[in-house]
Amino acid sequence: MYRLNILLASSLLSVGLATQAQPLSVLAQNRSEPVLCAEKDNVELTFSSNEVRRFEIQAIHPVYVNMIVVDRDAPDFTACDMSQDPVFAADEPKKVTFYESADLWITGFTFASFWRPNDVPVKIGNKVTEGLHMLQVWVRHGERAEEVLVLYPPDGYWRARPLAFADKRWTAYGSSFLVGPVQMQGRPVVALESVEFIPERREFVMNYRAGGQGKLRVDALDREHIRLQAEVQAIPSDVPFASLRSMYVTRNNADVADIAWRTAGAVGWQEQNVMQFKSADVLELWAGRYVPSRHNLSAPDMVFGKFEK
């Protein structure tokens, strides 16, 4: 049953990978640590390769999404001590709408404080805005607007989700991911020099402080999944090019509880609890939940794959 669910959840990637003459494997490593706090990103899966230049990231509704009656996304600060986290004061909180068309618009937010300085300029068209903590990508679907992608410029964290499933009004965000040179600066970050959004391509272009450039484009979006095309060019070779960040306290209190992966030449998937996984050379990796969780109940599973030179 579990193996079947994984194969169905990642079938979109599998079809693409089957047509590649020489699929590229990357090293997936687990740097996760156990915690008691459900609001701490203790899960860290990194992806490393000196050859990869392009890859895909997908957020897919969990296999149990059609069984959800009452959703749940409230934070759980039980057993959490955030007193030692760094805090940088910012200007007065504000909201900015950068771009708006009939079916796409981008909003930005400045908060009262954040754990890193908000000094990354964001450009859309001819307008450059400083001091933002968060960018939101909204699309119009049917008669309503849905937020599907978020970027935090100060630390390079992204979150993605598909359009709401069936007749649901919304689904939760869960895991975050990083694209670009992943470095430890208090916690894993991708330090951005600047960000530009190109509306006609639905694409972000990022310049990195460590060197090189990256791109992230919304390639497909529906009620089942969102598929993002990522690129990294000329980034340092001694650090991961991408990372999944999530949380796990127990199997029923997690945004990611299990992972499955494919390796070159294998006849099937391998599966393991996320905290038990060590490392593997993977063609594709799924991270998500087989059973409902108390935390971010409807948050999507994440899939990384189609790694290419």
C-alpha cells in the first residue's frame, strides 16, 4: 500500500525521468536532529552534486487529503524556547503589491522583526523595493485568489503548495526548501544578493552572495501539484545546491515523517522513516506523510528529481 502511494504521488516525475538517456544521481544526505518543539525546522535533507544545473521540485497533496474533514494549521509552541533566536528590528510593518494582472499578482511584506536583516533588494519590472521579509505569489483560479508560492529573501527559504484540493477553500503550507549554495549561518540559509521576478515567465532570478545565479519558475499548477523548474549556475561546488527543511517530533506530529527514493539501476523504491535515513545517491526523492499529522494537516508532500547537467 505504501509503495503504491509513493509511486502514484510521484508519477509525474517518473514519466519524465524514464525518457532521459542518462539520468543524473545526486547525493542526498540527512542532517536532521531530534527536537521536542514542533515549530523548529529540525529536518534537513541536502542535495549535492558538482554536475547538476537543472532540477525539478514538486509539492503534491498528501495521499490522505480527500479524507480531511476539518483542517489544521495552527502553530504548536509546546516545549518551544525561542528566547535565544536572533532578532533584527525592522521598519514599520507594511504590505506592497508589486505586480498585478488578471490572473497573477505578487505581494511583499515587511514585519516588525525577523531573525536576519532584511537587506535584499527585490526587482519587478523597473521597480526595486528594499526591506522586504516575504514575497507571495498569488494566482486567480475560478472566482477566487490562491497563494501558491512564498519566498523569504533574508534567508532564501521557499514554500510551495498546489491549488486547494477539490472544494476545499485552502490547504496548509508545510516544509520549506532552499535553492542555491546552502551555507550554515546560525541555521542553513541561501544568502541572496538580489531577487528579480519576471512575470511573463513566472520566474524568479536570484543572485547569490556566495557567487553564481539561480532561477525558479512555476512550470505547472493544478489541484494536484505545483511543479517548479530550478536552475543553478556557477555556484560554489563545496556546498549543497538545494535543501529540504521541515519538522518532525513524532510520526503523528510532523510535516515530513517518511521518505522514499529511487537509485540508478534499482527495480523499486526504497522507504524509511525520515529520522533513520542516512544518505543515498538518488535519482528522485519523495518526503511526506503516509498518515495524518497533528501539525499542518493538509501540507503537501515534496518531491525532488529530474536532476540534469
